[in-house]
Amino acid sequence: MRAVVQRVRSARVSVAGEVVGAIGPGLVVLLGVGRGDAEVEAELLAEKIAELRIFADADDKMNRSLIEVGGACLVVSQFTLYADLRRGRRPFFGEAEMPERARTLVEHFAGCVAARGPEVARGVFGAMMQVELINDGPVTIVIDSREWQASRRT
């Protein structure tokens, strides 16, 4: 799984002009599911993101997590995170998981974040969405679960 995590003051996602998910302060997670990803990746990534210490403490240091600050999370599926641009100019998405399996894993990820306490809003899987956010910082972090897990084994 790949995630682009953005700390926000607020965010919302709309489909066909209708807001389908909105949060106040917290994190926007753009989430891509790769071929072969499983529930365990969703669970570990949800834990990692919910506990990322990227919110300011009393000394204005990034030392508090989404859980500690009582923030919310907006999860938006984004298969384009698996774009392969090595050949030509048109992206190839062959490493992205098939839609039904990806939908299941995105929902599992969102459920795992919610189980840790934060309010979780969602986009609509497979829909053409418009995401609006007010970046806070800005703080943007990219996580690839395969790279992260490989580094944990060494």
C-alpha cells in the first residue's frame, strides 16, 4: 500500500458537487492499494498513520499523534499512486490492485484507523472526486508499506 499523508486544518471530498466526507483538524490519507497487498498491510499502515507523531506539542515540536490530538482522518482511495512512468508519457497502472480487492482493503484500512479512536470520513471508491483541503504546515509524508516493512526486517 502507498499513502500520501497530509496534516490538515480541514478537508472535504465531493462527488458530483455533493460533499460525501469532511473533517476538521487531522489527516488526509490518499491511499493506493498494490497487487498482492493484504489485510496485514492495511492494519500495520493504519497503526503507523494513527500514531505518527506529526502534530505539535506544547513546545511546538512534532511530537503528538492523531490519536493524542483527537484529530480526524479523511481516507480517499487513489490508485494513481501506483502509476508507472518508466516508459513514455502515459502512466501504466498494472501494479495497482484490481478494484474489488482494492475497495475491500481501503475499507479495512479506514476501519482499522477508526478502531484506534479517530473519526474517519471517506471518499467514494472509484468515483471522480474533488478533494479540498487546507494544509497545515504544510506537512506531507509518503509511506510505502513494502519499503517500510522491508526496512523493519533488516
